[in-house]
Amino acid sequence: MRKTSPILSLGFITMLFVSGLTAQNNKINNQVKSGDDYHLVWQDDFDGPKLDETNCWSIVVNGNGGGNRELQYYRRENIQVGKEPVSGVSCLVITAKKKNYLLRKCTSGRLSTQHKISFKYGKIEARIKLPKTADGLWPAFWMLGNDYPNAVWPKCGEIDIMEMGNKNGITAGMQDRLVGGACHWGEKFNHGKYPNYGKSTISPYCLQDGFHLYTLIWDKNAVKMYLDLDKYPDNEPYFEMPINGDNVPNNSAHYFHKQFFIVFNLAVGGNFTGIRHIKQVTALKEGEAKMYVDYVRVYQQGGTEEEYSGRIQTQYGIK
């Protein structure tokens, strides 16, 4: 999410150096175990009166464009905990607004678990209701290596679990169905390029009409991303990349075997969307659009190679 590859296509983003290549009840019922011997180690159901910034989240405030020529200014006021109006579920709410602020024509929100919750390997999932991206919105659920920003991007590594709003979806009239994942990494740039791999998939159904589950399964061998495993447990991954090759610089195996932290944001415009002026952002014709996150969860199997830092889920709740 932080920066996009210079070359984008409907199927694949440029690949270099890849080594080896009612919902409230669901919250309660799924809190302890998630199949395949995965057990919950951390979650946020966003059920409290406000965002937990003490133990879990840090809100980003800046207007630097994210390295992608994005149009928004990220502000605290664009992030809240509130009810999704149709289901009544308590959610994290990120709002993009068509509003002038500090030389920007729109505002939105970004937050992360950096310095508070991080982990190596596991099943990571979020149940999200996306806005109508139309032309110009770029919602994302993703992760960065825990050594960021000391390890300058993309050396820190990046795992994009879910992104929508790609310019290819706009061109194809598939804005509400084209979903993608990606990984970015590398020691240095080479004429504007860097090691990365991405893939987009056209879902057989709309992904902007209600809540959908996005899942990352990450182990020592690969990163795999899935859609709606709660409804369709036999779904194949919409993104898969091996990370089990030689541990040398610029091979993927060198960057994805350490702790990462979680990021949510709702960007406006930028290279990914191909939209660079607020007048082209049709998604904000009504003035604002909202992204709702019902919950985010991290599961692990208890293996010796797994790592976790932060609050821990126990039989008595989270401590």
C-alpha cells in the first residue's frame, strides 16, 4: 500500500527476485478457535466506546501522499468507533471526506498496531465492509515489517492482504469485484524498480455490498490470501507467494520471516487508482464514504518458530 510498482496489470504486478516462487453472534462464536489448530492470540472487535490507543492502535496524521501521490490528508477525526447502520455492528469506522485541509482537497484515516501489536506467522483476518470505491477510493488491509521505519521501505517488507480501487478495475468496470494482494521488499531501487509480486482477481460477486472476510495465512513457506473463508472454506487463495528460498538480500525469504504489524487505511486517488485530481474522484460525490471493520484477529498454532508481541488472549480474555 505504501508504494506501488511502476508496472500494473490485471493479473500480475512485476515480479523480481521471488525466491522459489448476525455478525455479533459470529464474534462470540469464533473468539476461541479457528480450525486447523489455530488459536486466537489477539483480536479487536471494536466493541468499546472508543479506539484502544493505549494497547493496540496508533493513528497516523500526515498529508505526505504515502509515496503514491495520494490526495488525502490523514486526520484523527476521520477514525472512530461506531455502528455500521445496516447491521448495527460496532466497528472501526474510517471516513474519507471531500474537504479542504492544509492544501489537500480531501481527508481520510490510517491507523496501525506499530509498537503495540506485532507477530511472525499465523492466520490474520479482518471482516470488512468496504465503501463503493467507484473511481478514486483505495481501501486497504495490510502489514509492514516491525523494523520500519529504521529499515527504509521496501527493505522492511510489506504484505498487502486486501486492496481495492485499482485502475484496471476502473477501466474494466469491475471496481466492486477486482481485489488484489501484493508483497514488496528489497534492499535498494534499480531505476525505480524493486522486488515485488502482486496479483489481482475478479471476484464472482460484489465485494462492496456488505461485510466480507479477508484472510492471510502466513508460515515459513508462503503467504496466502483468501476471500470469505467463513462462507466458502474450500476457496483457493487469490494470492500466493513462496518465501522459503535462500536467505540472501533481494530474495523474498530474506524479508518475510520476522514480526510485522497491521495497517488499515482508506486512501483517495494515487498511482494505484490512476486518479490524481479530486475532480476525478466520483466516489466522494456525496461528500464522504466509510470503511467499516467489524473485527481483526490474529491466530497462531503455538509453533516454536512463531512470535508474538503485545496483549495476549487467554481463557479469561485479553490481558
